[in-house]
Amino acid sequence: MHFPEYRARRLRRTETLRSMVREVELNTSDFILPFFVMHGNGVKNPIEGMPGNFQLSRDNLLKEIDEPVRRGIPAILLFGIPEKKDPLGKEGYSDKGVVQQAVRAIKDTYPDLVVVTDVCLCEYTDHGHCGVIHKGEVDNDPTLDLLAKMSVSHVKAGADMVAPSDMMDGRVAAIREALDESGYEHTPIMSYAAKYASAFYGPFREAAGSAPQFGDRRSYQMDPANSDEAIREVGMDVDEGADIVMVKPALPYLDVIWRVRNTFDLPLAAYNVSGEFAMLKAAAQNGWIDHDRAMMEALTSIKRAGADLIISYHALEAVRILQGDRPKGIK
Ligand code: PBG
């Protein structure tokens, strides 16, 4: 293709022409919207660093889910903030747990909404790590039983899909086996397969109260410098029975999304995490960036990199725009 026979600008002249040759497009059905649920009534605590997001009690959660459902967002991802934390994260796998109760209420009200639950101990343990502690370290194998128990209890409450985010080795197989033994062989697992030890989870840990009380997560989450290892991690989860694999975070790891897309043919999710969301909001609040355009560009880049599903706190704002209903100002 050479100038002047080829002129790349010919197909850029009008919006109609551009729309005809556009390679990727965001759709409402691409999105999964995260929520944080806690005990109590009438609770709606704003989350600093994540404008427009709240810690919600069940009653308010049900109200907040109304618009996403009406607009056709197919799925939510649920995180729980327990009443009490302990070394083994017991509320995480209790039938009376905050997530279990919320799932029952959501499925009663919105039976067609796909409710995905995050499976991890860090919100429920007093030390804030994603597994049980033995001699000052996160002990992999004893954690697997607890994650399996948590998964079964979420599904028993009505969860449509479980999403383990702990990064213990072997957890997808352990969860698959436990679900199958309990008669839930039809329930899919979306595994956080390549999850990096990232600074971009900062605002989330405030929201979920899940910051580690000692050390950090680098002995179980991935080193940001590695992408060959991401292929191995995803491969393990595929072999263990994952139905959807995820790369997390999204924007600083678009190359990893692209590599996973080109290596595996499973549905691929990407998690546009709290820190990515917070950066955009902060810049927009300062008037330094056009919020809506930057948001749609960022989300499009995740889709272009190869993600089929995008987990994002922007999901509702983005869907409003896709449906021709631009909100005024930033949420
Ligand atoms: C729990 C979990 C985290 C996130 C999702 N599940 C935090 C972490 O690993 O510390 C981060 C989500 C976000 O930042 O939006 N393990």
C-alpha cells in the first residue's frame, strides 16, 4: 500500500464511513459490574478513591442493581465485607455470610442476572492475606479446602459463577471437584488466572478492608515483569477446568491480554481495576482529561487487546453512553 494510490484518510472522512470500517466495538453484553456488600440496613458509604461506588447494605444493593439490569448489563461481581474477621476467614464460607445472604436476595429480585462471586479469603481474614497463615507464610494447600468450601456455599446460595482471585496453586481443580461433588457440575468457574501483584488495587483494598496487615502479596500474586509465566498460569487453570480465564489488571497488561488471547481459545475476561478507575476519575475531576472519551478509549483498548468480557467500575457509565444517554458530568 503506497501513497498516493492508497490514502488511509479516505475512510476516515465521515463518522458513517468510520463506523463502517471500525474493527472492534464495545457492547452492553461485554460488561461485568462489581459491587461491595456489607451487613446492616440503609448503608451507602462512599468509597474514597472510587467516586460513584459504595459499600452497600443489601437493601441499597438491590436498588443499585436496578439500572444495570434494566440496561441489559448481564452480570455483576460481588465482594463481601464481613461483620467479623478471624485468622481462617470463617464468615467467607458461612451460610449466613454477607455474600451468601446478598446472593439469595439478588436472585429473588433479579433471577436472570448472572451473579458472579469473588472467592478469596482476604476480605474475611484478620491478617488480610488471601490464604491461611502458617509460620508467617501464606500456606497454599490448607487454603484450598477453604476456597472450595466458600465456592460451594456461594453456589448453594444461588451464585451463577464463582471467581477465585486468591492465586493459590491448584485452586481451580479443588473448586471444580468440590462443586461437582455437591451436584454443581453446571456452575462455571471464572479464574483470575494471571493476576499480578499490583499497586493498582489500592482503592479496592480501602473499599473491601482487605489490605494485608503484614508483608505484601508478592509471594502469591505474579511479578509484573513476567508474561511467559502468565501463559503457564493460564494454561494450568485451563487444565484444571477453568471456564473463563482472566487477566488482571487490564490497562498496564494489555500485552498479556493479547498473548493469552492468541494462545488459548477460552473466553477471556480482563479486570479494569480500582486504581485504573481512580486515575481517570482524578484526572477528570481536575479538568485535565475528558472523562467520557478517555473512559471509552480505555475500555475499547481492552477489547481490542482481545478481552471478551470487561469487569469494570465504569460499566454502567459506559453502557449509558453506548445507549445514547450521556450522563452529565462525572458520576
Ligand atoms: C481479592 C481481590 C482484589 C481485587 C479483586 N479481588 C485485591 C487484591 O488482590 O488485593 C482487586 C480489584 C480492584 O482493584 O478493583 N484478592
